[in-house]
Amino acid sequence: MSPAAPRNVSDLIAATLELELERDPRTLLLGEDVGYSGGTFGASRRLHRRFGAWRVRDTPISEMGFMGMAVGLAMSGYRPIVELMFVDFIGVCL
């Protein structure tokens, strides 16, 4: 059975994240509240339950820290996906 068609952008992002996590075991999702709560906008809902806390990782409120962690993971062969709550926080990561 194929998954239901996405109803909005958040559903489309959730479906894409799920496909990538299924496709490659080296893919990780990092961000604030992406785990158990499913993210600020629900884009990672159900992923924590399905893929576990190692691959869908809640991070502390430290954008510069978890962005740096993602760079290190990528240099080590992983495929991190980082969710920043709001684009305004990108400046502290540069």
C-alpha cells in the first residue's frame, strides 16, 4: 500500500525525511524538538518512534553546536539533516 498523498508542505517534508531515513542508514536528523515531539511544525512526526533516538536526535538549544556536529558527522561519512527552527538562527551557524 502506498502512503497517502501529502496534504501540505509539512506532510511533504515528513514523507521526504522518512524516505531518506529508510534509504540510507547513515542518514540522521538533528534539531531542537525533532524527536519525541515531532518538530515545531510536525515535519518529523512519527520518525523518532520508527527510527529511534540515535537517528532522530533532539539537540540542545545551541544551533552553532549541532550545526558543527553535523559538519563533523558529514566528514565522517554520515548524512546529517539539520532542522533549524527558524531561518533567523542560521546567522549564528555561519
